[in-house]
Amino acid sequence: MLKKFYSLALLSLSLTMPLVFNTLTEAKFAQVKAQNVAPRQPLTVRSDIQEANSETGVVTARGNVYINYPARNIQATSAQAQYFSKERRLVLTGNVYVLQDGNTMRAETMTYLIDEGRFIATPETQQQVESIYLVDEEENN
């Protein structure tokens, strides 16, 4: 069976679940509850090339990928992103950088499991994932 691919200059995806980042150790960036978010918030993907396979439900963005999800104050960059609509999963690969509310994470690959509301970050071989969290300091009076 012949697969249909469509090249897209700009793609907007709508996601209904919150984006919450966790490393493999479950360290959370900023947890946002789903009931506080209106359904069908836009997630914008910009890249050099995009393809969508209507049969598999997979959208692939390649080259200078930029993702913006303003409902969660999230921005990300990578070399490639794939959105698996049937599995409700987003996979970012290649020098991945994620920013949310001033917190950052760098890895070679990050998989966002929409229904679980978390990212799983993995490094290149012999490397590590880096996360920087803004921590509020309490004044000692």
C-alpha cells in the first residue's frame, strides 16, 4: 500500500494534556494540572522540512526544529521531532534543548509521553543529561 506524505511549511498541532518534564529520576520542572488548561491548546512546530503520513499518523519535522507551546510556557529546539498521534508521543532527537519557566534540560533524545505527562531524557553514549532548575531561596530572618 502506498503511503501518502505531505510536505508542510508550518504545522500546528493541538494537544489536550499538560506538558510536564521529568528526567528518568522523576525530577519535575513545573507540574501543571490538566483541569487548569482549556482543551485543544496549540503546539507550534517550525522546521526546514515537515512530512505527515496520514495512514500512520506520524508527523516528522527535520532541520532547525523549534517547538513552542505557550499554554505551558515551553520552548524546545532539536535537529528532528516526530509526533506519533496514535500513541500520543513526541520524540525530539539531536541536540535537544527544552526551556520551561526558566528551567532547562539538554539531552540527545527526549521522549514526551503525553498521557503520562512527562519527558524522558537520554544522553549520547558516554555523556550525561543536563538539567538546570531555578530554586527559590527562602530568606532566613
